[in-house]
Amino acid sequence: MTHWIIAPVVLPALLAPFIVLAARYHIGIQRVFSVAGVLALISVAAGLAWQASDGTITLYQLGDWAAPFGIVLVADRLSTLMVLLTAVLALFVLLYAIGSEWDNRGRHFHALFQFQLMGIMGAFLTGDLFNLFVFFEVLLIASYGLMIHSGGNARLRAGVQYVLFNLLGSTLFLFALGAIYAEAGTLNMADLAQRVRLIDGAETVGIRLAAVLLLLVFAIKAAVLPLHFWLPSSYAEAPAPVAALFAIMTKVGAYAIIRVYTMIFSPDLDVTAGLHTTWLMPAALASLAIGMIGVLAARHLDRLVAFAVIGSMGMVMVAISLFTPTSITAALYYTVHSTLAAAALFLIVDLVRTGRADLNLIAQPVVPGAALTSALFFLAAIAMAGLPPLSGFVGKLLVLDAAFSTSAAAWIWAVVLSSSLICVVGFSRAGSTLFWKAKSMPVADEAAEPPATTPAPATLSYVAVGGLLALLVAHTVFAGPATAYMADISDQLFNPEPYIETVLDTPGKLSTPKEGY
């Protein structure tokens, strides 16, 4: 048993209290240790992803207690991909926070940032539904602090709304876990996958109710309509680096749906037959449409990007709702793309905010660094809108191809293509208003005091945004190998027997409680 699997959880968990206790009043030391910790996370995540790339599934048993009685972490292709994506995203977000000095505008930013990473990493690696709930709460508690970082009434109101909606999701999660345990007697995902298939067909009401509750919980996390109301205000009011990191949090909900509804409540299971297509697909299509309409209707740049996140999650969920190997491949490719694109856009919003009175989509005087900022916005907008040649276009083609042979192909094609057009118009309107219609500064009176000059954004801020856009370009250039790897992940998801056998260490047998438990 290798101990490297637990490193992505333990490293930030140890680093956060160290920053609070030993470097609380030394922002320079906090920055050094925080960046070093994220670089170490990237190294560990890359090693785990490389180990899992050939299909190897690695198990870590805390306290050497075997499943289903002990807590287990499982590293397979999907979990290690998401861990690596999170670690890489965290590095560029952290660089931006340091360059823009967002981390110095309030206390405990770096400690909360590390706790947030701990929760996200644990959610991707856990092999147990209850511990998925625990890690959800860890990342949510940290996100509450990050959400209101540096204060303000508007940010506090958005934070309260964010807390209330997520508390509702947590309550439903507990109800779902209670129902599952009452029906199956276990919350270990591998063990549960076997036990659910043994439930009598006449006694499936309880487990079906639990499956629906879980889907609602994960839909709240993924901001799927009509459970998306918390996202626009929360993401728009959050500090830019926090909103950029939050781009991965909606993907935690998508990840949980993929994991649970391919292994436990798979599409071929009679217990949950029709659940995916009758509710999830219409909600996903509606999320895609409403998100892109929100992009067109938004009057503030930060809310425009927040609605773009809802639309991109709708695209991911459309692919997931088909629940075929091809569609999951498309969903995973688009997940990587949308995470990077959304994070870059949130950081660009902060660059635009520098030197402007507000983020209203109205013409205002030119600000320092506008030329470079406009170029970055142009690239990020192309990526989010799904225009060629960037990876958003490739991802949408994969989704459309996956839907081509399904009965809902006409609806999916119509919504995807029309929403893409609306998104293009919305981002074009915003970009032209911000950068092409900029007002000239009024001629100053010689007797009057010269206007105060606004400093240009820090070079490190541009480096962080440029790094995210460079990753999008790489995701496009290497679309072939990336898609092939996503297909391998999909094949592993739809053939969960090796995962179950690795976790339970009982090939071909149903685990049964030992005497004395």
C-alpha cells in the first residue's frame, strides 16, 4: 500500500495550520510556503496520474482497516485527472492572488486556500459516500471564509446566500446517506455497487428515493437548473482568485454524478432506470440555455462570466446525462476546458476592474494595460463561446457527436448550436463595449489638479492568466491524445469490476459483514 495517495489531502491539511500558527503576521512567508505546497501537490498529482494512466487502481486504507469497514482512498484515472487539474489550477490562481495582492486584503487567505484544496482533493479521492460528504463540508467551510475575504456588504450578502443553499444541499445529502444505509447497510461505493444489485425489485422505493436525493445534492453543487440560483451572485461578488478557484467546485458535483451513476446506480440498473434521461437531461439543456441567455442579458462583466459558468456546466451535464462511453469522454474533455476557461475569465474580470469605476458594460475611459487585457479577454471569450480553433470548439463537437445517434439528438443539437450563437453575441457585445467604445479622457483644465494615474496590473497577474490560456491552447493542440485518455477513463468507469475488486479485495464475491461487526 503506497502512502502517496493520501499526500494531496494531508499536505494542505498540515500546511494550513502551520501558516496560521507560525506565519500569521508574515505575508511573505505565507506566500512562500503556499506556493511551495501547491508545487509539491502538482508533483504528487502528476505522479499519481502517471501511475494510474495504464489502468492501475491504487488503494489506500487508513489505519490498515479493510473496506467496507475502514476509510479508503482510491486513485484511478478519473480521480487522479481531477486531482491534477485542481493542483495546476491552484498554482495559477495563487500566483494571481499574490501578484494582485488579493491575499493581503484580509486575514488567513492562504490558510483557507489550503483547507479548500484539502476538501477538493479528498472529494476526488475518497471511495466512501460518507467521507464524500465530509470532504464536501471541509471545502465548503473553507469557501465560506474565502467568499467574504476582504469584506464588504455585497460580498457578505452573497456569502450568506451561498451558505444557505449549500446547507440545504448538505441536509439533503445526510437524508440520502441515511436512506442508502438503511437499505444497503453500507456507504462504501464499491460495496454499495454490489449490494444495490441484490435488492429485490419489489423493494426498491427506498433506494430509488436515495438515488434521486443524491442526484439533487450533486445538481446543487454543479449549479444545474433550477438549483443554480446561488451561483451568479456568489461567483460575481467573490474575490477574483476565489471565483477562479471556485471554477473547479462545480466540477466536484459533475464528478460525483459520473462516479456514483456509473458505478452504483448505473444506467442498466432497473432500480434507477430512466432517472438520468427523464430529469437530468432536460435540466441540463435548460441550464445551458439559461446560462447563455444570461450572458447576453448581463449588464455587469462579473455576472456575465458567472452565467457563462452556468452555461458551461449545462454543456457538461448534457454530455453526462447521455451516460454512454462516448458522451462521458466528451464530458471529461469539456470539463477540463471549461474549468480553465472559466478561471481565466474570472481573473480577466479583475484585470478589467483595475482602474475602472465599476464593471458595468458601458463605455468608460481607457485604463492602463487595456491592450493586453483586451487580447486576453478575446482569447478567453473565444474559448468559452466554443469558437474555433480553441478547445471549446473541439469539446462541443465531441458532445454533438456523442448525441448524434440518440433519440434526443435534435433537441441537443438545437440547444447547443443556438446557445453557442447567443454566447458569441453576448461576449462580442461585452468586449466591444469595454475595449472598442472606450471614452476619451476629458481635456483637463490647466489650473486644475492633474488626474490621478491608475497603476497597471502587476506582471505576475498577467503571467497567471497567460498560463491558464496557454493550457487551453495545449488542450487544443493535444486534443487527440487528451481525447484518447478520456476514452480510457470512460472505459474504466463503465467496467467497474476492477475498481470493486481492488477496494474489497474479494474478486467476484459480494462482501459480507464479518462476525462481531
